[in-house]
Amino acid sequence: MAPWPDGPRRQLRRGGFATADAARSERDQFGATGGRGPADATMTMAQWLRLWLETLALRGSTLYSYRSNVETYLIPLLGGVLVRELTADRIQAMVADLIRNGSVSGQPLRPGTLRHVHATLRAALNAAVRRGLLPTNPAWHIHVPCGKRPHAVVWTAPRIAQWQATAQRPPVAVWTVDQTRAFLEHIHDHTLYPLFHLIALFGLRRGEAAGLRWCDIDLEQGLLTISHQIRQYGWRIEVGKPKSEASNRVIGLDSVTIALLRQYRENVAADVDPGSQDFMFTTRSGGMLTPQHLTHLLRALNEESGLPPIRLHDLRHGAGSLSLAAGNDLKTVQAMLGHSSIVLTADTYVSVLPDLACRAAEATIHHVLGAAKATAARLRGIANIAAAAA
């Protein structure tokens, strides 16, 4: 119970605190000032944003994102402003500054990053409104440019020639079937070949691949269960649940992949217990693989192969495309990738590979011209019958 300056004691309700101590600290501070006292009147945005972060009870990735946005963008641009003096015009000016000057490096911010910064500020100011520091949230009606999600394109010969001439590459690009095959052949003797095989053909996220345990694979039934992933926040590593509920999935394996994983188990971990919770893939010293390590490794192997550049996540994009090109339907691809919506699968991850597009074009032209020929023949037949009758 906290005393209010204008009345009797009332029940103070606040949610989302990381610990009981944080909740008690907030209660004591709020009760000491009545929510509208001198301490609140002189609170700067830097002070409020850091206090807000300390009271959050969120999963690691969201909290890490919030903290990064606060320290990298919001405090440098708004930290000295008093909370009670923050206006929509000041926030819009901050957005304009980020669009013009971008990050600390001076590079323009991607629209997605700008939206995340705005969302972080909006959440912090919602809490400030609940606290009584602001009457309304001035971030609600701010205009933030909405960039479109880049669609994956395929490394065709003309695109490769342009990249070689200009050193510019598409934001999201995937390999063709032949290019994927060439890469897998190039790294076939690498210790972590089976890991990249699983990403390239089954679309595992890098954290999911790094987090695979021996108990997650049933080589007798040919099933791979995705139930964990390794997440990295700066230098902090943690093992947790997959990205979403739909990401918890069971993937059916082909006979070649089953044989590959059997051989890997015999060569690398001959004494492993199939039911062990030990990780399938580790560093050379037996340590935990991190997502960032896999990103750097893929970049190095990509350069060695001489193939056009892709990101590690682009292997996941390519897996959806390859599965579609092999004749699998969108629902099957959605389940394999662990998407909650088939729209996301179609719109973001599945690129139409050239051979698939050409087959579709051939089928269309044969259908159209075949129908036209049949119609022409039927009309000629009718004309002949009419001429004979005359």
C-alpha cells in the first residue's frame, strides 16, 4: 500500500518486474514521491530508460534488443531531455536524425532497425504513462518509414557478373541447386559438414543447428526433433527454447542424411549415448558452438569455395526454395521451416528458382497454345462441314 498526497492509502499495482526486490524498490520510490513528486519532475530520459530496463521481466533476446536500442540510439539522442518535456516533435526530430546520420558509424539505418528503435521507445513511454510521468505517449503518432522485407533472389549468371563488376550484392540471395551442390561437395571433408548439410537441406536456423543434442535424433525412425536452440547476446550465451511455438517441430530425414549422421556419430562420437543430452556439434576442443562462430565459419568456407556470397541464414532461405523446386507443397515447406503462417513461408523464404520458373513457363505456354490449336482445328472442322453442306 502506498500513500497518495491527495487521499487515503491505495493499492499500488505494477507488473513486469524481474525480481521481488525490483518491485519493492519501485513501490518504495513511487510511494515516496506519490508518483508526481520532485524526483519525477527532474527525471531525464536517460534515467527513466535505464530504470525501465531494470524493471523488465522479459526473455533474453527481447531484453537484449531493448538494451541495445536504448544505449546505442535513444540515450545518445534523447538522454538529456526531461521526461515531462518530451514531445512528439522531439521524437520526430530524433527519427529524422537517425534517417540522415544513421548509427554511430554514420551508415544509414535499415528501416527494420529504425522501427525496432521506435518500438523500444514506445514501450518505455507506455510505462512512463502508467507511472504518471507523462499524460499520454508522444511516440504513438510518429511517422517511421516502413521498409519492405527484402525478397530472396537467386544467384543467376547475370547477377554474378554484376556482383563481380561492382562488388554489390543483393540483401538476400540464395544459391541454385548446382551451386548448393558445389558448396556441399567443397566442404564434404569438414568436421561440421553434417551441420551445414542440415541447414542447407532442411532449413534449420543457426541456433537450432548449434543446439542439436544426440537425444534429438532418432536414426532408426529417421526423425529429427527441434526443441532447443543456442542464443547469443553479445558475449553471453544461453540455451533455450526455439524461436516460436511453431519452431518446435519434427523433421523427417532421407536415407542419405540418416547414413551421413550415422557415419558422423561413428567417426566423431563413437562412444556417445544416443539418449545423451550432449550437443551433436561442438568446437574442436569440445566446447559449445555459438551462432556467431557458425556465421564466421560459413563466410570463410564460402570464400574458399569461390561461389557468390551468401549469409548463413540464406542457406535457410535456399532450403525452402530447393524443397519447393523438388515438388513439395508450401504446407510441407512451412512445417519443415517451422513457420506459424504459410503466408510467411511464401512471402519471405521461398524464392522461385530458375529451373522451376522455366518449367512453369513451359507448362503455361503448352496449355495456352495447345488450347489455341485445338480451337483452331475445331473451327476449321466446322467451316469444312458448312462448305460441304453448301
